[in-house]
Amino acid sequence: MITCADPLSYGVDGLRGVLIGTWQFSFAIDVGVLGIFAAVFLGTGAYMFSRIPL
């Protein structure tokens, strides 16, 4: 399923779960996947920023 690779799906699912109590994935999976994506993108961005010549 292609929606499993999209981090927006986990954000929307977590928000829907908190608001109406219905999850497609569990809350722990939503938070875990979003945390992993955030760490990867933060690390990549910090590395790329450090390579900018000043």
C-alpha cells in the first residue's frame, strides 16, 4: 500500500484518532513513524546546511 510510505498519512491518522477515537494504525505507530521521519529529515537538513560554504 503506497499510503504506508507517506508520513502525512500517519499525521492525519494520529489527529483523527485523537479527535474521534478511530485509528487506521495504532497511536504508537503514528508517533514512531513521524518521529523517525523527523529525525531523518532533521539530520539530513543539518548535514546539508553544514556543507554550505560561507
